[in-house]
Amino acid sequence: MTTPAGQNKTYGRIGIKEDVHDIIYDISPTDTPAMQMAKRLTARNSLHQWQTDSLAAAAANNAVEGADASFSSAAATTMLGNYTAISTKTISVSRTLDTVAKYGRATEMGYLVAKYGKELKRDIELMLVGSQGSAAATASTARYTAGWRAMIQNYARCTGTTVTAGTVYPYSNGWTASSDSTASTMLEADLKNALELAWTDGGSTDTILVNSKQKKRLSSFGGASAFEGFTASNGRGAQGVVIGGVDLYVSDYGAHKVVMDRFLGQTAVLCLDSEYTGIAWLDTIKVEDLAKVGDGRRKQIVCEWAAVLQNPDAHAQLIGCKAT
């Protein structure tokens, strides 16, 4: 079909308004389950320290009637600590960019403060559950806070048999980074080994922290298969619910919430007693105005914090998990 002669069309016309959604769509994940679980503690120095202790092993306790009392020295407490890390995001916006009309946000500075604040929390989550060691600062290097994985010394490995009880902390003015073993498929026996290590030391693990691969693997354990594909009416007549995942694992050592964390590596599973997890804040997250330079504004989002496990023996980790 031909168009009538002389008909004006959109092509090449000047002044047609843009059609742009006045919303910016961003689905980047911002959930930080480890941060939410951790107790909020206060640090007063760049080296945050705490003490642990343990009771003597239980023994047959029989005294002779009428005997004089005898005494022995109590074992000293153990001093642990972690360096604080300074985590920061910086923003610089010209006056013009902040003034011109924009889609999806009123001001560029306000939008970027909100965006970078979310990014900062993701950075903290990654470091909190990480395996990095700690390091003191120098005039030219930053301090590093050790992640929880570096502090947990109760190890089980994805072999079904190998376990290592954390009897001695590798802490001497700092923590060394932890490492994985050769990757193997996680078995239920491996997870039970990890939970047993924490229980033996006195921990009451209530949370199993996993990434997506090991969450799927855990959901395939034999105990879950009895309900896989099971439909429940959930109080409704027409539709039902298919159960295809596990969010609570009940073992011989208690009931454990299964929580997914996008920032925990695929090759590890953390068995945590939330009572003994924390973040010590030397300075909580805040937005500060920086000195004005040129025709614009500058801000810094900054905080200083340290990862804390008040007693690392309360926890365990499963390492060497196959990520496929």
C-alpha cells in the first residue's frame, strides 16, 4: 500500500519528545544475610581483641575423705583479635550534572550515594564471609580484616571421612588465610562431620550458610527426597505447592536454617552458631562531605569495622566442595 503524497511522517522531524521510563531498573542483589545475622559490636581500636576460654576436660572426680585440699593453676585465657578495615566509596559530581533534568533520579549525587551505599554493604558481606587473612597497616598499605573462614578451625572436607578439629588457633598478631582442598561432591556425611565438630566443642550451630551450588546439593539429600515433588494444598482448593528445596536441615546436632549467601564462595559451606558471630564497628557507615574542588561536589561513604567470631570453636566449615 502506498502512502498519500505529501504526507508528513516522523522520519527526520525535529522536536519529537523522547519516550524514556522515569525509573532506573537495577536487579543487582543487595541481601547480606551474614551482616544481618552478626551481632553489632563496638570497637575502640584498630586492633579489636577478645578472649576465649574453655573448661577442663571432664574426668572422674574422687577425693579421699578427710584429705587436705590441693590446688592447681588455672589455664590462662586465649587472646584473639582482628584488625579493622576501612571500607569506602567516593563520589564526585559536577554542578551541571546535578542540575540538569534527568530521567529516573532528581539529582545525580543523591542517586549515586544510594547506589554506592548498597555496593559498600556488598563489599563488607564478601569480606565478612571470606577466607582472607588479617594484616596490620603500614604508611602505604591498608589494614585487612580476616574473614570468618580464616578464623574457623573446625574443618570437614568433602571426602566423607577427613575432619580436622580446631584445637589451636593460627593466630599470632593476625590470622592467616584459609584454603580449600581438592574439590569433591558434597555428601550428607560431610555436612554431618562439620556439624559434629562444632557440637563437640560446645557450639549450637543454628545456621548453614551456602551459595547456590551447595544449596541445590543439600536439597538433594536423601531425607529431602521424600518430599521432593510433593504437593500440598496449602489450604486452597485448586492450586497446590511443589516442594523442591530445603530451608531447614535437622541433624543429630540440632535444627539448622539453610541460608543462601551470594557472596560466599561456591566451594565452602559455613556451619555457624549465630550467638557467636559479630561485626565490631570502630566507625559505622556514614556519608561525609569532602572539601569542594572546582565546580562540583564530592562525598565519601566510609566505615571502619572488623569481623568477629567471639569463639571460633562454636562454628565449623565444610571445604573442598565441588562447584558444579
